[in-house]
Amino acid sequence: MIRIKDFCYWYPGQDQPALDGIDLEIPEGQFCGVVGPNGAGKSTLCYALSGFAPHFFHGTWEGELQVGKRDVPRSTLGELAGEIGLVFQNSFNQISGARFTVREEIAFGLENLGLKRKEIERRVEETLALIDLEALAERSPFALSGGQQQRVAIASILAMQPKLLVLDEPTSQLDPRGTQEVFKILDKLAGRGGTTVVLVEHKLEWLAAFADRVITFSQGRIVLDGSAKKILADEKLLKLGVGQTQFTQAAAAVQKKKFIPRSRPLPVTLKQAQKFFE
Amino acid sequence: MHGTLFVSGNSGLHRLHPLTKLALTFLFLVFAATLPNLLWLLAAFVILLVPMSAWGGLLRPFLRSCLVVITPFVISLSIIQGFFTPGETPLFHLAGFVLTGEGLLAGLTVASRILMALGGALLLMLSTRPDMLMLALTRSGLPGSLAYVVLTSIQIFPRFQERAQVILEAQQARGLEIKVNIFKRLRLLVPLMGPLVLSSIVDVEERAMALEARAFSRPGRKTSLLALADSPGQHLARWGLLLLMLALIGWSIWRAISS
Amino acid sequence: MNGFRKEFSTFSIALMAVAIAINIGAGQIPRAVGLPLYLDSIGTVLVGVLVGPWAGALTGFLANVVWTFTGLFPQAIAWAGVAAIIGALAGVFAQSGWLKEWWRAALAGLITGVVAAILSAPIAAYVFGGVTGNAGTDAIVAAWRAAGFDALFSNVAQGTMSDPLDKIVTYLIVWAVLLALPQRLKARFGNQSGQAAKTRARKRR
Ligand SMILES: Nc1ncnc2c1ncn2[C@@H]1O[C@H](COP(=O)(O)OP(=O)(O)O)[C@@H](O)[C@H]1O
Ligand SMILES: [Mg+2]
């Protein structure tokens, strides 16, 4: 699905590349988490995957980046929209404002794609049901809570049926309740399969719960890559400034006091933690 | 609807095609400019605009909006034209100035022209969803990006008002002194408005990206979920209204030349 | 024509919408502080300064259309042309480097205010019978009329009493915002002569 080979990207006027020789292959349907300290290049990866680097930010690039059959840096944003969906942090900024109800807001992207009305209606209804927004369909998107608004933003992108969904810290500006709402949707997407998902997320417990794979960024490079369970339990995450899940922290603390044998692997999910402490 | 005058409803007026209503608005504007005197203008308002608003079930909000808009004009015009237009019939003396009947009539005539023109615009806005009007205009060639600018700013300015309110309250909680002299008050504006303006400008980048992600700049035809009902009759009526406007303008030019 | 196209990217379109919302949404602050200012063209001036004269003009024009739409001040549409000229002037001032020092920005505001007053007055005088429908400004017009001046002169006089101060403060706020705006963003809009960051040739590691 995603094939990136020795990809480098420089923002305009920068000597240091924000992405520095990225090699990455993500198979179709995989749910891939991305972690890393601030300024590591996670957002830039999202922009590269969706074509905003270079088409929106300009700057220069090298290497290969393909999503499906599409050569992303050699396509236009118009061609990429709808094939690759991008969701941002701030929910208010993502509401177009050009439509007056949640239903119409979700239809906005489909209208821009020039779909027939019947098809727009079908997809909007399908998406409203999937994201559990039916009750809010006639409300103004501006009259919603942050979490609800972010769900509308995700729905608006999903309705365009992208092959790849990229989310850049979609919960970092939400309260705990909004976070929960968004993760419920992501959990559903992960369980449903089909859509390839790349999710940048600091809340590691959630990544552990449903990511298939986690890659770790540092200074524009991929430094760790593997199954979510393996990477999130890796001690190097601490040194990189990414942190650990609460389960891992608790287990490591207990293990240090030698109550539990060193050979037992550290947990990253609630289930694993229960087993670990038994 | 947030930030607009629109009052929802399902009346015949609501269901008219937006361009038909826009044509009527322009007709009322032409009436406002061309009808000869106060009597004609008030008659046109009472015979045309008032029943139309009632047809739309909008009589009360229409009259209320008209009153809010026209009252300051009536007051200012009665005073300014009334006292400062020379005339034969003094009505009232005040500090050496004379309110003349001619002046008052002239003032009220201008006010009724304004009422006619703005009343037409208010009726359009009360009965038409802005997005429907913009959709109709984009179908007739208005660039979609302009429709976006109008609709989005209508929807987000109330959010900015809320933010401004929050900033004001926060400053007041910190003991902002409002009763300081004017220069200190001027200096206060920067810390109050700067952050609001700055953060909104910084947000524009993400806003633009979110738009691109929704295929905003994709070339080619765009479609719409909303349906606009039109009819051959209305199409014809719009042409008729256009002709009527031209005739009225021609008539008033002819009158001006021949007098 | 190329400059014209560049001024209407998705980026500047999104900026225009936000700018108009600033024009309308920030208006309550001066009133809350007790200042007799409108400050209803900060967004318009910002677009002119950041993007260019065409975009500034369009923003001013559409802002007055939106004022009409909201019903808050429906007569605004009559002054849409003046608002467009305010936006265009901002673009020209920025291109001439007038937004670099605060005092030149203030001067730009002063000139804009005088131009706005002169252009607005005939509209009030000939379309609205010598008034604007705003109690405060109309009281000042009445005072000038009482002193024996005609409708046009009284409206120009009223305008020159309030518009220059209003636009000077507007330009100073815009100047302060520019100062705080990340260089990267300013370069993206790129209308200010000399301020646009020159893209350095990248060096391979
Ligand atoms: N628009 C931009 N222009 C120039 N440099 C940028 C831009 N955005 C990010 N950078 C730089 O690129 C690097 C990677 O940033 P980013 O991808 O945002 O990191 P992360 O999302 O992991 O925090 C950082 O050094 C950052 O300063
Ligand atoms: Mg980031």
C-alpha cells in the first residue's frame, strides 16, 4: 500500500531535512502508530504521505513515495484529495464553515469531488452511521463539543473513501471525554479492517490497544519499527523521550524491586498487565 | 442560524428560487431610487413588502428588523434635513434653528427610500438560507471560493466574538482598569486584540490544509447535496423583473430629462 | 495577471474568511474598553498587507456584503467600494515597505483614514440624505450642519474627525501582529517587500 524509499524532505529555506532517508513499507489494511519526541518529523511524515509536503509547503524532496499506485510527490493536491485523507489536531479549524449542518459538512468534500447527488447521499448516510453521528446530522457543526467536532472531521474525510487515512494527533486538543469518543471510532476502524491507517499519537495505551505496528521517529529518521506490543515495551522509548504506557511503567517499577522475575516481558495493554501481575 | 437573519420556514416565499428573490430585492432597490415621492414609496412598502413578508410567515421579524434599521435614519434625517433644509412652513423653533415642513418631508422621503431598499434586502435575508443563495449564484458563475469566503465568515465570526468576550473577561478578572485615560486605553487594545488576531492568522495554515484535504482546489465540476427547486415560470418571472427594472430606470431618466 | 492568480490560492482564500470574521468579531473590544473606534477593517488591512492589493480589495468588498448578510448593519453594502479601496491601499503600502516601522504604518493609517473619509462622504450625502444611520456620527454631522456647512462638507468633516484615528489604530495593531507573526508564515503570504524570506539553496548532507 505505502512504499517509501530513501525519501528526504526539506522545508523551504532549511538546511536540515525534516525527513531524512525514510524507508517504509506499510501493507494494505495495516493500522500503524507513529511515535516520537516533538520535532522528530511525525507531522512532516503525515504531510509527505498526503502530498502537502511538497505541494502545500513547497520545499524540496528526494527519493520515492508511493501510496497505492500513486506517485505522491508527482501528483497534484486535487488528485490526492479523496485518495489520501488527513485529519489534524484542531477540530474547529477542520470544519469548513461553508456548510450549515453536520450532514452538509460531511458532503462538502464529496461535492468538491463532483460526485452525483445520489452517491453523495448514500455515502453521507453510510458515514453518519459508521461514526455514530446520526443524532447530530441536522445540528450546526459549530454547536458541537470538541470531540463531536473531531468526529465530524474524521467522518468528512472517511466519506471521501480514502485508501489511506492519516491522523496527526487527533486527540491532543480534546478533553478526556472527547478523546474517548475519537478512539472509539478508531477502534471500530481498526476492527473493521480495509482502510490503511497511519496514526500519530502520544497516548501510548491507546496505540497498544489497537495498532498493529508502531514506528518511532527521531530527528527525521525511523529509529524503531515493529509490532506495537514489542516497540511499546522497548526501553529505548524512554531515552527517546516518548515515554511508556502506564502499564509498562508500573510493571517496570515492580520488577525493579525483584518481586517479579526479569525474564517476564513488560506489558503494554491492560490484559497483558493483568497477566504480568498474576 | 448562527450569525444570520434567516428564519426557517416552509412558506411559498421560502421556497422561491433564491435568484427570483434576489431579482425582487433589486426591483425594490429600483423602486427606492425611482418612485417620485413619500406617498408612492410608503404605498409600495405597504402593498408589496408587507404582504410578501406575511406570505413568508415573517411579518413580525420583518417589521422588527425594519424598525431597528430605519429608526436611527428617521431620527437623524428628520433632524438634519428638517432643520437644515430651507422652506416656507416653519413647524418648530430650537435655539435659533427652524424645523421646516419641507425639510421634514424631504428627510422622511429619504428615510422611506432607505426603508424600501433595505426592507427588500432584509426580506431576502430573512427568507433565504445564505448557502442556498450562494449555491444559486455559483450555478450562475460566481467562483466557488467567493461563496466559501462569505459563508465561512458568516459562521465563524460569532466564534470570534465569543473568544473576544473570553479575553475581555480574563483581562477584567486580572484587574484591567477601564476608567484610565484615553492613551492608556489605546495601549490596552494591543494586548487585547493582538492575541486574538494573531492566533486566528496562525490557524489559517491548518484551515487551508483541511480545505485541500476536502478537494477544495480540485479542478473540474462541483456538485451539491442541496437541491435548488426552480421552475420555467420563475425563470420567466426573473426576466420579467429585469425588464421591469430597466423600464423603471428608463422612465425615471426620461422624467429627469424632460423636467 | 500572475500576481492576481497568486493572490487567490486556497491559503489566501482561507485567510480572507478568517479576516472578515475578525473585522466583525473583534468590534466589541474597543467598545468594551470605552473607545469611540470601529476597528472593523483590521482583517481587510491584514489581507492587503499579507497577500496583496487584489486580495485586500476583495476582502473589503466581501466584508461589507457579509455585514449586510448578518443584518447587523445592512446599509454596509453601500460602502463596499470604499472598503475595497481600503484593502487595496493596504496592499500597496505594504509593497512599498510602509509596514516596517511603526511610524510609517501610522502614516499609512492616517492617509487611509483621510481617503476613506473623502470617499465615504458622498455616499452618505447623496445616497443616505447626509446621514449614516449611526447616532454618534450623525450627531457630529448635525453639529457641522448647524455651523452652516453643506451636506457633503459636513460628512467629509465628520469622517476626517473619526476615520484617521480609527485607521491609525488599525494599522498599528496590524503592525504589531506582523511583528509577532512567525517569519515562515509571513514568507508564505509574501507581499511585503524585503521581508519575504529568500529560500536558501538547500545543501545535501
Ligand atoms: N512549516 C515548516 N517550515 C519549516 N520547518 C518546519 C515546518 N514544520 C516543521 N518544521 C521543522 O521540521 C521538523 C519536524 O517537525 P514536525 O514534523 O512538525 O515534528 P513533530 O510532528 O514530530 O513534532 C522540526 O525541526 C520543525 O521545526
Ligand atoms: Mg506534530
